[in-house]
Amino acid sequence: MDNNFQSAFGNFHLQRRPPTPSQPLQAWDAADEYLLEELARNGFSGASSSASPTLVINDQFGALALALHAVQPHSWSDSCNAHLALATNYLDNHLANNVVLIPATQPPALDRDTAQKYRGVKYRVVLWRIPKTLALFQQQAAQLLSVVDQSTLILAGGMIKHLPEQAVDIFRQLGRVDILHAQKKARLFKITPQPDLPAATSPTVKMLDIPEYALQLGAGVNVFARDKLDIGARFFIEQFDKLPTARSIADLGCGNGVLGIIAKRLQPMSEISFFDESYQAVTAAADNYRRNIGATLAPQANYYFDDCLSHYCGDPFDLILCNPPFHQNHVTGDQIAWRMFTQSKNHLRSGGEFWIVGNRHLDYPLKLKRIFGNCRQIAAHPKFVVLAAKK
């Protein structure tokens, strides 16, 4: 795969994260190229001498922030993996990483020094990749209103096949929308903010009651299964009476934290750690742990923003629980699950166990046998299977 990203602001070596041998996919697409081309056509030079506060939203692997490295862009995303990829790509291109990282758990904002330098608190340029989750898209639009004005250039885009039908209506909450011509199956929108428009409505944290487990779970707009308990997770939890006794348990890819919370209730003396690449997910897990477990059970939980277990340096776990994803953004595949499996083995103590739930068609037993040398089926469902492997 050619990793040479040719943009309107220079050529760069760009790779996806996690890196995969013989990776057939590039770390950018036509929408990234189009956004940067249109930005250049609008007179933005990308030179530090003409720098203005620039916000990049939902940059997948750093293509946009890397191209605009000279102006110290702000990168606003719910993906820790995207921010880690950005850092890796800056390093690979021998650039000092000067990007300001903003998690989706907080709205974007200029720091005091930047605001003083540019005599204002508004971004002059916004490059916006339209996110996969509609509620996150709506939230970002509402939060963006306070940091742009009529002089801000907002360019938003994505691949046509992934654009939501509501895109134009959401953009109109910000101002006038110009729909640009399609290019290489990508579509761009140019938004001219109108500050006199009424404030857009932002989706809020939803509360989910699960009476059979006496749980109340809240989750931000980009958290998996925020509207109901995932049927795979439900089937997994039904098998928790078979879990081995463990002093330390990790909930890997924790989402709203339901697996770790139930495990803590069943094994109150265990220490629970939550991992997810979504900033909103880890925040939700922390809030839900406090809401459903409280401060009465010690020790308290640990929380990690990480793409898997890549940056974990603590003691090995006795038990790792996982409901692995089988997609990354709009791309389906097993590369994330494979990374979770291999890193879990590395972070289990000898004799520790890795438990997962997965769709039956994904052939996880074969993968676990290749990595752990063993795999046993705990339970089967017409759609799901619960598996365990021992180190």
C-alpha cells in the first residue's frame, strides 16, 4: 500500500492505526484530499506567518492536522486512537507535535494566549469530517456555535455513501450552506456562520434503566449501545456466574462500563480497570461506576483512554472481559479484535483468563487458539458465542 499522502499543503507519509501487515487501506480518503484542496482554493496558505486559529474535527488518522502542522491546529475528536495515530504520523514525518488535542467530552475553545494573539476567541478556519454517529454530529454542531462567527470558514465533508440524510439540516443550524460539487465520490459543504440564528439543540446524556440488574447507566452521544443493553453484552452477563475468581479485572473496550460494573458486584474485592478508545465511553464508565457501585466497595476503579492495552504499564490482570468491535469507523474487519486478543495475552498473569462475546460468524475460536493455544466455549446463542482462553 502506498502511504504517500499528497495534499495541497505538502506530501507526507501517513499510516493507519493500528498498523496491520499488508494493510490494504490508506490512512486517508478523497474527502480529506478535497477538504485541503478547497481550503487552499479559499486562500489559506498553511504557512505559520499567515496562521489563524484552526480547528480540525474528527480527523481519522491525522491527515488534516498533519497537512496543517505549520499553524498548530486544534484536533477535536472522540477517538483516542485518532489522536495516537496523529502523534505517530507526526513522528514518522519528523515534525514536532504541536497539535492541541481536545477530547469530545469537552467543547472546543481557544486558550487565553491564542485568544489574545488573534484578538478574539473564535476559530478562523474549521475542517470537519462528518462523524459516523448522528447524535455526535448534532452535538458538535451545537457546541461549535460559540467558537465561530461570520468570518469563520467552515468546510465539512465525507464520502457520499456515508453522509447522513440530515447533514444539510444540521449545518443550517449554523448558517448558510453551500453544497459543493462531488469529487472522487466525496462531498463537501461550505458553511457561513450566522450568529443571529437560535441556538441549536444538543443531544444530552441518556439514562438507561436495566431493572433486572438494578442498574442505571448513562452515556454520551457517541457511546455504543446508549439506548439499550446490547444483546451480546446481555448474553455475556448471563454467563458471569461461571467467571473465575479474580483479584484484578479489566473491561476492555468498556463502552458504558456495564461488564466491569456487573463483575465488580459479583466479585466485590476485585480491582476493576476500564479501557476504551472513546473519551466519552471512559467518562461514561466512570460516571456509571460511581452511580451504581459508589464509594462503598474498595478498591476503586481505574480508567484508561487507550486504543487497546497499548500504553498499559501496570500489573498483569487475572481476568479480562471484552465485547470486541468488528469495525473501525465505516470499515469492517477483525484488526481491532486481533489487537485486543494479542495485547490481552501480554497483559494477563500466568493462568489468567480472557473472556469474550462475539458474533458466531467471526470465527474467534480459531483466532484465540492461534494466540493462546487454547479456547473453550462457555455458552452459545443463535447469534453469539461466549469464549474463554487461558494464558
